Amino acid sequence: MKEAIGGVFSLEFIIIFLLILNGYLAWNVNYTKAFRVKNEIRSIIQKNEGLTESAVEDISQYMQKVNYHQNDKFTEWCARNQLNTCRTDTGTFCYEVATSDKYGLRDGEEIAAYYTIYTFVDINIPVINNLLPFTAGLFTVTGETSLIYTRETPYLHSSSGEFILRADQYCK
């Protein structure tokens, strides 16, 4: 009888080890996907010299190609952290725009701006997501573009006199 109980404990340790190993592998695959998506978004923004309409279309196509889908819990995380959200047809990412007047650039001249991109590692396990909703922004992947010089400011004036991001007209 003693050997039978020892075998059950050994089997439990093996099962727990396999669950931990599978969880780590699932997280690692999702982290790699978020990292690749962040790098591709960054290169598309740099190629298009900002978050333009064609950039958003290219990003949407890439997200669909690699099957990167995010839900509204990440949108809420972006809002809590005062980040801009870009929803495409297939996925969501957050970004910040910072303009640089470091080189004395004025109206009518080129404007230097850089974008900070945030993508998310999504482990979609319903029990854990329902019990621990704060896990939405727990694992983010962040990257910045290099300085992008353009004559078009990333901001627009709204009718109320506020500045709004030009990219907001392309992102849903």
C-alpha cells in the first residue's frame, strides 16, 4: 500500500511539472508574437513617416496575417495609463506621440516626432482572466520609433480648440 501512495504523489508531481512547462511555453509563444507585432508596427510607422491611413491599413493586414487579436480589456488598460489606442479591424495596440523641438523646428519646417508602441501578451485562460482581471496589462511589450521628420504635424486642431492626434481619424 505504501508503494501505491508513493506512486500517486510521483504522478502528481509529474502532472504539476507538465502544467507549469506547458504554461511557460504558451506564455513564451504569445510573448514572441507580441514582440514581432511591436517590431512590425514600429517599422511600418517609420516607413510611412507617421501613423497615417496607409500605415493603419498595413498594420491591420499584418495583424490579421499573424493572427494577433486583442480585446477591450487592453483598451481599458491604455485609457487608465493615458495612452492613445489604435483599433484596427483585427487587433488593438496603444501608442504615445512625442514631438521634439530640440532642434529649433518651427511652423512650416519639418517636425520631429517619435512614437512609443505598446503591444500585449494575452494569455486567454477564462478562469484566470475572470478571477484576476488586472492581468490585462501585466505583460506589455514596448518599443519606440526613431525620430521621424515630417512637415505634417501629428496633431490637428478640433473645433473646441483642443489638439487631437491626426492618427485618431484613421484608428477606430
